[in-house]
Amino acid sequence: MNKEELISKLKTIVKPYIQDEEAFANLSENTDFIKDLKINSANLVDVILDVEDEFDIEIDNEAMEKMLSVKAAMEIIEAKLANK
């Protein structure tokens, strides 16, 4: 899976939880889920659960705490997929 496909899947996953449409329209690797998209911490857990379902991976607590931006999410997903 290439970077664009991964970002596209992440956009689909986070869309129901975003509070800032403009930031979502400009979503990139540098987008922060909480600061830019205004996703609250409870919804961030939902995003992580959706990521687990979408990619059939398990995200442990340590990785979960780091998953605050698109770039971090991509790195965690890629690492988990590589270990499958």
C-alpha cells in the first residue's frame, strides 16, 4: 500500500469525527488529529478502533499514545502491517 492509499483510507476513517472541515480538506502527513481536525480524545479512541478494523491490526497502548497525527498513524500502521 502506498502513501496516498494510506492517507486516503485514514481520511475515510477520521471523517465522521472531525470538527474542522477546512483542515480536513487540507489533510496531509503533518495534520494533527486533535489540534488541526479538532477530534476529541474520546473520538480519537474510536478512530484507533476503526484503524484496527480497517487494517486488521492491533494497536497497543504505547502506540496508541503516539498516534496523534497522520504521519504517526501512518508509521504505526505500516509497522504493524510489516509485522503481520
